[in-house]
Amino acid sequence: MAQSDVRVRFAPSPTGPLHMGGVRTALFNFLFARKYGGTFVLRIEDTDQTRYVEGAEQYIMDSLQWCGLGFDEGVYEGGDYGPYRQSERQKLYRQYAEKMVREGTAYYAFDTSQELDAMRKRLKEQKSDIQHYNAVTRGAMKNSLTLDEEEVNRRINEGAPYVIRFKMPEEQHITVNDRIRGEVEVNTNQLDDKVLFKSDGLPTYHLANVVDDHEMKISHVIRGEEWLPSLPLHFMLYEALGWGNEMPEFAHLPLILNPDGKGKLSKRDGQKKGFPVFPMQWTDPESGETFPGYKESGYLPEAFINILAFLGWNPGTERELYTLDQLIEAFDLDQVGKAGSKFDPDKAKWFNHQYLMEKSDNDLAELFMPVLREKGIEASREYVSQVCHLVKERVYLIGEIWEQSYFFFQPPREYDSKMVKKKWKAHTPGLLGELKDHLTQLEPFEAEAIKQTVQEFTQEKEIGMGQVMLPLRISLVGTGMGPDVAQIAEMLGKQETIRRVEQAIRNIG
């Protein structure tokens, strides 16, 4: 495949937040373009003004930027095939729609919504297999195929509302090849005369999509499975417009299924089971409802991308961890499957854990510092890096660093009652008081020296290490969690360690 031949596009509609399925579509287009040294185009498909959502376009851009998916051409990058926002290309769509009417592959339709409803009701009552506007029903409707030219012109000149419909040929067998699905076959009698141009003066998705892909010289259309039923119509539009020999190659990606595998993954699935389905947090401008995002939930962008890559694509090896550059090198559209891919929230966390483990302590500290600042906690970068080093094996998300390390930044506010009941005996305050005196004299106050001091103290008292170390942990942490207690003490320092021990003796008794 010649490098210069590859031009792919991601074409979101600003009708809401970008679902993780949309990000995966963008990712696969990105990988394919980079694999072959091609061009990755962003086109904003905003022809459906009734469903336009304020802030959605910016959200899409911010999300893709966070994921590291950059474009070569688009709304903000510019390029030779703009404008890249469909609302700025309306004249072009009308020109092609009118051209199709003149050539007899499309027609004006003046039917009102009431007349359309009556037609469907009549066909339903007749128990007809066909209940839509097509070659069978259009002959009884009000359109430029049934009205004479003078009447058609009169209606248009008087401003009567109308749409332009595609004139689907009768009894034509269509075979379209899909890169993932193989041959898709359909008879045109099963298809209806889709609206290409709406009465509000805007094109439908079908016309605008085909025209733009042709005008922007798109070589491969890689999109979601939900557009597969539209493939025969798009094939017919290419043929009707005289572009049959320049048709792009199609590839329809499999669905991302919910964790049960019983339907397409939705935002409600995430709400019910406590995981995000959007790359970044989204607040609905109308309802005010906020939906969590992967970014705010503590996922790394490189982990999120790795998660998405394996939802439908399989490299054919046991390897699972790939950087973006490694994905580009390994990606093969022919290794994308047809079957829906079940999303596993636990596996997603596993991916993130692997990437957290690979981060340097300093990089983790950089990510964790904002969490501390939100809590009003000031700490040096060096100290936070040391904390991250001690706890990162236990965390799967950035936010969990706090859950595993809060005691490094604040003393216990309460003590685990179950641990206290089990490990804090009547003689414990006395033992801790004596141990405190030994620790006060200790220099340097380091983990190994602390362990040795505790060991010598327990040998002298002829008691087990657990009788001291576990109460010491409760004193410093408040519960039984955390890394090695001597390391915790070293990190806290002598003064804070002694203070917490004294506080525990007073509060627990």
C-alpha cells in the first residue's frame, strides 16, 4: 500500500460527550494512518442542529488530546480539503443533491408528516412486509415522480416544505466488500428511499458523509458497526454520483459490549457498576448531571489507549502491554474481529496498574501532587516520591495512592476498632511507652535501626515481635494496612513517630 494513498478520518458529531467506543474508532483510524504514513483527518459532522450540545465539540477535542491522538488535517489544523466542519459546507451538499435530482437518481418529496404517518398506518393494516417510502410506495405519494413538472415548480417557488430523497433502484442485487465483515449482500427492494436533504436546508448524514469522504479523498472508512446497515445505501450513492471507481475501502468495527456481554456498552452500564465510559468527566449542560471520566478516575492515558486497542483487535500473541508507538507498529486492520468485544472493568484496572508500576517515582509524584493540593496538604516532591515508591505496588488508580498513603500526610483521626480489640491489650500502653523511650534515643532514625531496636526490646522483654509491631502500626496508621512499619516510622521521622505513639496511648488507653 503506497504511503501517500492512505487518508482516513474521524468524524464525530457534537451531540454529546465522546464515548469510549468513539475514542476507539479514532484510535484505530490513527493507528492505521500512522502505520502506513498516511493522513489522519478530523471532520466535525454538525448537520443535526436539533441535537447539537453546547461544549461537546470542545470536549471531543480535549479528550482526544488527552489520549495523545493528534490530527494532520481538521477544524483546527486546517488543510487542503476544508472546511472541515459540515455546517460550513452546506452549499456543496445542495449542489450534489440537485445534481442527483436532475440526473434522475433523487427526487423532491412534499409529503407532510401526517401523510407519511397515514401511509405507514395503511401498510401496517394491510399487513404489508414493506412499511416505508420506497419503490413500491412512492408512486402513491406527493413527489416529483408523481406530480407534473409545473406543479413541482409551483410548490418550490411558493416555499412549500420538501425533502430530497434518493431514488433506490428496484430489484438490484448489491455486494459490498467490508474489510472486517467480508461481503455484505442486499437486494435494493429491502432498502427505502432515504432522505438526503432535509426541509431545513441541511443534508442528512448519508449525503454529507459520502460527499465529504469523496471530496476529502478518504481512502479507508473505518467506523463503528452501527453504520453497517447504511453501507448498501452509501454504496448506491457513490454509484449514483459517478464515483463508483473511487469508492473508499470500508471497515466496520465490532461493538464494545457491556461487562455482561449482553448489549452495547452504555453510560448507564457505567453508572450501575461504577466505572467510567467517557475519557474525561462530562457534565450535561441541560440536566447538570455529571458523568465520571477515565482521566479523573485516575487512569493514565497510555493505559486507557492500551485498554481500547484490545477491544476488538488481537495481535495474535500473548503480549498485552503496548505503548502507542508499539501499537502503530503492530496494528493490522485484518486482525480486528467481527464479534463484539466485552469490556472488563477489572482488566482495565489491571492495565492501569501495569503502567503505574512502570512510572518513575517522580512521575507518579507529579500525578499525585494535585490530589494532595486539593486536600490542602503541602509536601515536598522528594517526600511524595518516596511515598509513591512505597505504595505503588498496591494501587491501580492514581486516586488510590491517597487511600494507601494518607497516614504519611496526616495522623490517625480514629483507630480500627477490630484491630484494637484484637491487638491492643492491657499491657500494650506500657510496652509502647517503654519502646518510645528507646526510639527517642535512636540515631540515625532509619528503618533498619528501628527494626533492630524493636527486636532487641522484645528479646529483652521476652515477648513476640507482634505484641509491639502491630500496636506500633495502629499508632502510626490507625489500622493494620500499609508498608513495612519501620519504613513508615522512618518516613514520618522521629518527632512525628513519637507524637503519634503518645497520642495512641492517650486515645486508646
